[in-house]
Amino acid sequence: MAKYVLSEDADRDLDGIWDYIAEDNIDAADQWIGRLFEAFDAIGNTPGMGHKREDLTAYPVLFWPVGAYLVIYRATSRLIEIVAVTQGARDIPAFLYHRLSR
């Protein structure tokens, strides 16, 4: 039983990541998505792992790095919501402002 849910935005993020990597190598795209889902499972099994980044956002989210990507999630008392999966080099404050202020 999954202890996390993917937001619609996070699901779209995964599609975009897979599409981008698959342009060069479909097997590598599958492997990256597998690594990300392993991270989701780990987060679901250990809520609270990761880091708050108050220097990046005041939103109540945690960050967990997976290679060059960041898994951004919200921990509630019952479930983990994966809010976003994005490149760590991105302008995270602007990205989260647009993603979470809707």
C-alpha cells in the first residue's frame, strides 16, 4: 500500500522528465523514473526525511535530492503528497511560488 500520493503536477513532472531523457535513451529514462519512485517509497516509509529549506520557501514542504532532481513533498499526519519533481538547478523559489500559489 502506497504511503504517498502524487499530485497531478508531480505526475506531469515525471512525464516531462521521462520524455526529456528518453529523447536520448529510453532505458535511462525508465531507470531514472524507477529511482524517483524508489525515493517516493522511502519518503512514504520515513515521513520527515529530507530538509526544510526556509531560505528557498516559506511553504511547508520538504526536499529530498535524487541525483540532479529534487523531490518536493508535503507531509501530513496520514499521507505524503509529492508536490513536485524538478531539476535542482532550477530557480526553486520562483518555481514553488508558481506551483503552490495557484
